[in-house]
Amino acid sequence: MPRVETSSYQLMKIHILNAVDLSKDAIHIYVGLAVFLVAIVVWQRGRISWLSLLPVVAIAIIMEALDLHDDSRSFGYLRWGASAHDFVNTVFWPTVLVITNRLIAFKR
């Protein structure tokens, strides 16, 4: 079996995990929240809406596409379950915040 080298993306993830001493799940949650907050402040000018989720979903898809590509090269198959788990971790809390905001606005 040929030796597969670790991609730059995977090396970056390893360095981040070593630097911050957090789990992979926590990193996904923080990335999702950070992208969401930047989207609200910069793109939505302080408004929380469904559009605020677009950058979060885009980043989550990009991260998982890179992981799936690396899985294919490293393992010879795609680990869909792991990618789905990471995707949900990334978008869950931003989605909860948008839904909560909409429910509060609806009750007013």
C-alpha cells in the first residue's frame, strides 16, 4: 500500500488542536459560532437572520469536503458519519440562535 502524506489542511488542524488543548468537537462548535458572529457583525450589520447561517454552512461544507477528500486518500473510503457529526457540531448553535431570535421576534 502506498504511503499517503498528511495534507496541509490536516496538519493545520493538528497544530490548532495541540495549541488550544480542546477536543475536535469543541473546535467545530467554536468555529461555527465565530463565523456566525462575524457574519452578524460584518455582513448582517448586527441583525440575526437566516442569512447569517449561510457563511456557517459554507465553512462547514468546505471543512467537511476537505476531510472527505483526505479520508478518501488516507483510508480509501469516505467517512460520512464523522463528517455529518462535524457538520452538525459546526452549525448547531448558530441555528439554535437564529431560531430563538425568530421565536422572540414572532412573540413581539
